[in-house]
Amino acid sequence: METAHDTSLETRGLDDEAFMSVADLRKYMVKVELAKASQEEAAHDQAAQAKRELLEKLSQPMDMPPERIRAFLERVRMAAERGEMELMIGRFPVELCTDHGRAINMAEEGWPDTLTGVARQIYEVWKEHLQPLGYKLRALIVDWPQGFPGDVGLFLAWS
């Protein structure tokens, strides 16, 4: 006969197999941690692949059709209308710098000489077309993953 305070497993519809031993629980926890680590590793691998593809793309010269130039000039005009005095016009991984961003980070005078690929192309366009009009170009490390330089931002300034 069942009483109001009967706490046996069988009266609650549970049996001994519903419970894990401490050893089985530890094995389960290890499996869960391994699954999490595997997912993190897969995400890391995907991010690394995406970065390799981006670097490959940014290592090649970029087409500069008139509509792209017009869109760029429109971005500058809109920033000026908002009262801004500069605009980030490009962002790229430090791997596009021959010194991995060291000269930019140290604000060395010859930092443009370290640029390659599209970053160098942007610099050349600024040097030829925008510098004579009074625009300035500066570069800063804008991202520091794990304490190391990650991305460079190129800023066009008109102050």
C-alpha cells in the first residue's frame, strides 16, 4: 500500500537505470566537452578559410569603374553633411602589410611602403587624385585579436 510519503523509485515510475553512475556521468561530460571543442575547431577552420579567401581577393588589384568612384565620393559627401571630418574608406588584415602592420602601429613615416594589394591601390589613388585636393590619409590598427594587430583601417580626412 502506497503512502503519501513513499519515496521509493518504483512508486515514482523510475528505476535504477534512469540514474547514471558517477563514472558514466563523467564520461558523458567528457563527450559533451569534446563535441563543443569540435564545433569550436570547425568554426575556427571556417574563419581561417574565409580569411585566406579574403587575403587572396585583396591581394589582387580591384576594378575601379566610374560607378564605384561615384559611390565612394557620395559616401564622402554624406559624411561631410553629417559634420564628420573623416571617413574609414578601407579595412584589411595586417597580412596585406609586408611588416604585418608594425610601421602603421608605430606611426612610422614610411608606412605606405608596407602596403600591398588593394590597400596599396587605395593609397595610390589617394596620392594621385585626393592628396593634391588637400585630403589626408591615415592608417590605424583598428582590431587587436588576442592582443596582436588584426585589421588596419584607412581613414580619409578633410580637416
